[in-house]
Amino acid sequence: MITLYTQTTPNGRKPLILFEELHQPYTRHMVSFADQEQKSEAFLKLNPNGKIPVLVDQDGPDGARHVVFESGAILIYLAEKFGSELWPADPVMRSICLQWIMFQMASVGPMIGQAGHFMRAAPEPQPYAAQRFQEEVARIMGVLDTRLAEADYLVGAYSLADIATYPWVIGGIDFVGIDLTPHTNVSRWLNTVASRPAVERAMAIANG
């Protein structure tokens, strides 16, 4: 049995999408941010960083219980466990997929998150910081747009890299007002990913 501790944040939506793509059963536990559940002693034993998502696999490697934290690590773990083609078997394509996952983890998510913080949550206006991260988000959208002008998806075929990146770009449109007018390839990609039945189901779960 697999239990996913998650929430409706972009990082929390990534494994929801993958589970729907894999058609694999799991138990979903929605962590209560209002109650600071992610900072509780029990949760910190699962993830010392106190963040969602966390996956607990009671039938992990060699049949032992295994805990995985960090959303990118969860995606790779599940794809390897179930032998999914969303994590390419070819070593070159797998390396490309890993690079775009790392780009999401290191740049797309953190920069959108920081832009949103300084635009919405800073206790007092921080114009320089807000502008700095908004400009970085725009630059990152340009990087994605350039790649998506070359291929339908980030790795060529639909993969974990798209699953990792999609929730953050969608969230960034609402959270920091990302303007995709100059990034027509990103817009096309968003629409294509959004139309996948598994993505539709996962987003409905996240929203409901």
C-alpha cells in the first residue's frame, strides 16, 4: 500500500498527476496546513524538512517500508517502481529528462515561489525583490518557450519533466500573473498537457 501525504500546491499536484497517469492505487492524505501538520513530530519523522509531498510505500525495495520526500524524487521513484515510460529507458533521453526535472526544481518552482512571496506575502512592499523575481520568472518562461519551439514536450515525448513543470506554470499564471503572450509555445504546451485525461482527473482531485 502506498500513502501520499500532499496538498493542493504545485509540488503537491505533481504526484497526483503521475498516479493518474500510472493508474495505480494509493491512499491520499491531505496534510492540514492550518493545523501545521507538516511541522508535527510525526510528519518530521517522514520528512525532516517539514514539506509536502511525502510518499510512504509499505512494499518498497525488498518488500520493506520506504519513505520518499521531495516531489521530483517521488516522481522518479514511482516511475521506476512501476516501469513507466514517462521515465525514459534510453540513457540519453533519461539524462535529458533529469535535466529538465532539475531545471524545474532549481529554477521554475523557486523563482515563481519567490516572486509570489514578494508580490503577495511580504509584510511591507519590497519593489526591488518583487521586480527581481518577476524578471527571473519571465526569463525562465523564455527558456521553456525556446525548448518547446523545438519539441512538443520538454523531452520530446511526454515525460516526468512535463508533469513536474506543468503545475508550477499553471500556478504561476494565477499566483504571479505570468504573461504568456510572448511565449506561444508554452501556451500550446500547457493546453496539450491540460487536455490529457489523467491531468484533468488529477487537477479535479486537487481542486476538489
